[in-house]
Amino acid sequence: MAAAGERCSAPRHASGPGRFRPHVKIAADFFPRHHHHSGLRDRLKQPVDRVRQRPLQAAWRRRLERVLRRVRGLAQPQHQPLVIDDLTEWCAARGIETRTLSRAQGLVRRLPTALGATSHESFERRMNRSVEDRVLRCLPDARLAGPNGLLILSDGAFVAEAVYGRSHLEVEPAYVAAPARVVRKSGQYFSLLGKFSNAGNYYHWIHDGLLRLHGVDGMVPPDAKYLVPPLQSRFQMDSLRMLGLSEDQLVTFTGEEVWECEKLWFASLPPSGSEVPEAIGWLRERLSAAAGTPDAEPARRIYISRRRAAHARVVNEDELVPVLERHGYEIVELSGTSLVDQIRLFAQAASIVAPHGAGMTNMLFAGPRCSNLELLEPRWATNGHAYVFWTLAQTLGQSFAYVVAESVTNPENDERANLFVSPAVLDRALISLHASS
């Protein structure tokens, strides 16, 4: 039963090549993380192969194979849904105004300092970047689907840029499956939903989520509601309040229903590694002012421990503590620390050392003379993800160096290993870090 002011309607599919068959939902329930391209067909073939290898009776094996073949066939939509990579032409053709939040610009960076290792390609690829305009658009009758808020336009087309491109869109369950129950929402809404920020990760929430609010003051109507995922951590609500949003302005979107918004305000996503200085400066100033940071000269040296984290832990951290303390570092654990206290702590930081993790986001609140040393697990240093804190440090005018540690198998997570850092290597790195700062 729809609530007052809401209207339920049948699921809308894109016309022509975007049309789904309703039974696709069945396959999506069986295989919620797969999509309809060749990779899905290969994965759906694997259970059949495994069945053949088991010592089942012939009759039961044939029956199970028939069921699996049937499911494999259902998982392939007859037509590919419509996808729009960029909203510019679509909006121009319909007379929808595009408002600029920040201008396009080129970013030129220096390579980070590699202490004990040579520079990796993941840094070199991002030395020179072109950043497009960040814009704001008001989309009539747009729909949001799935937990990550996939954006579907009034003609049924999916918007790839809302989830960082087609490669991310095509693995979303809400893209593969037939749409869920549709509920009409009257009024105006601003989407703070995001593929990575929804999970409650500290870095992605601050970077991917809060930065979407940069420049929108005075553009979004004051009576608009802000769509947020189920807030899992205290820092999420605190950060929104510090940016001027009250709890009654927020509406939680779970993705269990498809929402059709009368008017949906959509701001371009801020991609990691392409930070615009004025946007980062705005976020730093707003949060720091709300936290009431001290005026004292930054002098504290801080090491962020991840000893209680599920991955990227330094397994021999106890061996490193004497080295760190000899260089004047205090060891802090941030789990359970409020956002305000983290901002106040790192506003006093002259140097930050940490294994790769969300805690390094707090360099945002340190001054331009802060020096940063990141401890990287080898695979993380080479798979293209190591750049995020280097680019943030460069945007803030801070120095950044890194050490590639040794990888240690993590029994809790096959994809994210732990680290071993030689005390001698760390000692040399800290000597070099302080000599250059």
C-alpha cells in the first residue's frame, strides 16, 4: 500500500532495445552479482561443470543439469537496456538547464617520493589529468533503483556516469533484473547516493559523498529533500549536520523500491584522483570551522594504527612502535573517535604515517606543511588504487612519500593482504621524510 502522497505504478522499461522480459528477475535472484554479458554465461556454465565432476547418480545429475541450463537461459535478457554515458546531449535536447559547479581544468602533479622503492605506474599515469566541468541538473520524473541509486531517466535509459561508467553499471543487480515496485515521490530531491560512499567507508563518504554538495548552495531549492543511504556510522550524520543539513531534510533510500521523483537534482560525481582544489578547500574549511579547530601551530607527529582492522594491518606493529616513538610519533587508533575529535586532532598534525586506509583521509584537516608517509602493500601499490592519498595531499599542498611493505597473507580477506614493515626500513624512511620537510 502506497503512503499518502505516493503513487505506485507498473515497472517502466525502456522502449525498443531497452525492453526486459519479467522472468529476468528470477535469474537475478539466483545470481545477484552477475550481469548479462559473456562473463555471466561463463559463470553460469561453471556449476554444470562442477556437477559433472561429482559422483551423483546419472538420473539426478541429468535432472540437475536441466535445471541449471534453464536458469542460465533465463539470466540472459533478450535485449540490452539503453545506456547514456553522459547527460549533456540528453539534457540539451530536452531543454534541461545545466548549472556549472566547478570549471574544467588541467591538473599537473609531482611524483611522490618513493622511500626504498622506485615509483609505480599507478602514480605516473595520474601526473597530468584533465578534469571536466562539474555540473548540476534537475531531472524530471527520474527514477532511482537498487541500493546504490542507479539513475534511470524518464525514457527508461540508465545513466552510466551516475556509477562511474558502464563497467560499474553492468554489474549492478538493479541493471540486470526487472525493476522492483515503483513508487512516485512528489516534490524535489537531491541524490547523495553513490556506489562507494553508500557502504559507510570514511574516505568514500567524505570524498565521494560530501564533495557532491560543493557549489550547490543557492541552486537547490530550500524545500528539497536529500536522499541518503541507510547511515551506518555516527560520522555520516555528524558530517551532514556540520555542512548545514538537518535530520528532517534527509530521506533514507534503501533501494527496495524504485522511486520515481517528480524532480531529482543530480550533481556530477567527484572522481578520486581528480580533486578540484576549490572543492577540497571548501570542504576542509566548512568542516574545520564547524569542529572549532585550535589555532596552535601544528607540531604533532601521528601514526594511525590499523591493528583492529580486517585488512591492511601491520602484523609486526609492536616492533615499529619503538622506532616511531624515537622519531616523536604518537600512536592513535581512530575507531570510535568522533568526527569532530578527528578533525581537531589532525589540525595539529605536522606529520602523518599510516598503512593505506581510510584514516589517511584526515590529512584533509592538516595544514599545507604536513608531511605524509603511506605504507603500501605491494599489490595495492601496483593495481591502480595507491594514488588516492597522494593526489589528495598534492591538492592540499602537502608532501607525500610512500614505502612498499612486504605482503602477508590475510586469512580474513583473500583480496586484501596485511603488511610487514621492516623496522630498519621505517627508520630510514622517517629520517628521509623529516630531512626533506
